[in-house]
Amino acid sequence: MHPTIDINELKEEIEAHNHKVIKITNMLETKTKKPLPLFFIELQQKDNNKDIYKIKNLLNTIVNIKQPYKKRDIVQCTKCQAHGHSKNYCFRGPRCVKCAEKHLTSACPRKQKFEEVICCNCSANHPASYKGCEVCKQLQQRLFPKLRGKQTEEHNLRPDQNRKNPTRTTTRSSQSNSSYAQILRGNTSTHQQYSEKNDINNNDPLAVATNTSKQQTNLEETIIQLMKKIDTMLNLTTVIAKLK
């Protein structure tokens, strides 16, 4: 729905479907903070809460109501830079996200950007908030094993796919000494020769007539040979009958 819609009217429309709305929030774009045509609806717990997904029209607008997506991001404290809690529930000492010293990031004496950043979690050369940190990756795999299993399955499928396509591997190895342009040029010339040959055969009536006459001749010869074999079998049958 359009973000300029009246929240109160939307609330009344939803409650007309026998639901009790606690709060409706218009979602904002993460970077620009612009309102999106998305609304987060919080309902009072009732037995018919799941019936809200059946609603397809609100305020003369076609809508699609879904469950909120579960975030797979791990909460990280902006005070001590550890994972699993926020700064509101932190009882540890502060650590800087840039230099890993024991002070808040806002109190860091280095105000300008510098390359000698240190992660206080793994001591690598990146900020502690970097999502590619090894500590963060290990926690991600531990908390969401389905993602790890899916990646393992895809990794295991790759060797099987290579075994099922031995021709592709052989072709690539046989042409490894040639450049891509040479291979492409060679394939183009072969395709052109094949196309020209087919065009000649299709457009030349003499060639078509010759091919047709050859096929008829081969068919006649085959029929004659079959008739000779049938005559021989009939003669043998007659001789056997006379001997009896």
C-alpha cells in the first residue's frame, strides 16, 4: 500500500475483519530512510490471527499480507563489540570497533580513517563490525545450520556434475592451447560452412532431384532382393511337399 495512506483508516479496515490491531508501523528504507509501501502490523493475540493472511483487499487496494521475515543477522554489541547481546544489556568494558583499545568508539582519538584497524574479536586487519569476520562466520554457521547444510550439498553436487559432463572437460582440455577468439573463429567458420552447404542443397533443384532418384533406386533394389528371397522360399516349400 502507498505510504501516504492514513494509518487510522487502515487500522479500522483491519479491525473490521474481526482483528484487534495494537500498532501499525510504516517501514523505512535502510539507507535513505524513505517510507516504503510496506507496513508492519502488530495484532493482539487471538485464535483467528492467522486469518489475516486471507485478506486480499484493504481500502480498495489489493494487498499481500505475509509473516515478517526472520533476520539471520547476529546481534553485536556496539560497546564491547561482542556478539549475542546489545549495548543495553552489556556488562563488559568498552572496546573500540576500529583500534580494539579499551574505550568507546566515539571516544577514539583517531578521528580520521586509517589502515591499521584491528578486530578485537579475531585480531585481523578489519573493523570488529565486519560481517566477514571469522568469529562472526562461525557463529552464523552454528546458529543457522541449514545454511551450512545447503552450502555443503551444493559443494557435493559439483563433482557429480563434472562426472556427468566428461565431454565438456575433454573439449576444453583439447582446445586449451588455443585462445578464445581462435576457438570462436573456428566454430564460426564451421557453422558458416555447414549453413552454406545446407543452403546449396536446399536451393539447388538438381541436387534435390538427384537425392530423390537415388533414394528411389535404393528402394527398388531392396524390393527386388526381397522378392527373390520370397521366390526361393516358395520353391523350397514346393520341393519339400513333393518329397513327402
